[in-house]
Amino acid sequence: MGKGWSVNYRLFDFDPSSVGEDPTFIDDFVTYMNSPRGELSAEVCEAVSVVLERADVDAKNRQIIWDDGQRLSISASAQRIHAEYPDFPMDLIEAHVIGWLEMEFAPPTYTPEQLDELDQLTEAWVKDHERQAEAGKKRRRTRHS
């Protein structure tokens, strides 16, 4: 980043009415968050947010720009974080990098129009990343079948 400006994060606003009449969503979420995996996920989320706090994003070129100037993909960013936090599962790190891109990263200087463009670019980037990851899993499975 190094531009002398900080990043404000968009926080997720939860509207309980959005889950409909079925209260099991909230119960299931609370149960998950109190499980060992849920607690680990919360730790990973916090670590990813702290590590990426000073990062910038080039959504057009689909790169996370680290504070040392390194430009990395979602996967490479997750691997970099994993090197610093080897006890955290790679899948959770990658999921929280994606979550950071989708829900937290929002430069305070962006206009509403720029934020809309960022959202559109990020959504396409994440979809392509997930498609490529799924295709990679299928290729690995068929090679060893």
C-alpha cells in the first residue's frame, strides 16, 4: 500500500429477518462458532484481517498488493499467510482471504460508483478463482483414478 491512507472495512450487517421463519440457521451458526472448527475459523479470520490490514487490491489485475509491494493472487496470498501461520489450515486461510476481499476491503477514498465497480470485479475474480480451484481438484482426482 504505502500511499499514506488507511483502509476502512465494510462490516457485515446481519438482519435476522433475512433468514426467514427458520431459526435453525442461527442455532446452527452458533453451534458451529462454538465448535473447535468454528473457534479455529474465528482465529484464522482475525489473523488474516490483521495480516491484510495494510494490503491494497488491484481488482482489475486480480492481485492483492502487500505492504512490501509484492503482488499476489488469492492462492499465493493464502500461501504467504500459511507460511506465517503454519498451524492454520490452508482452506480456512484461503476462505478468509476471499472473505476479506468480498466484505472487508473498501478504501475510504472510493466513491459509491468505485465501490460498486470493486464489488463487480471482486465477485468475478472470486468466481473464477473458485472455478479454477474446483477444476484443479477434479484434474488431480482423475489422474489418480
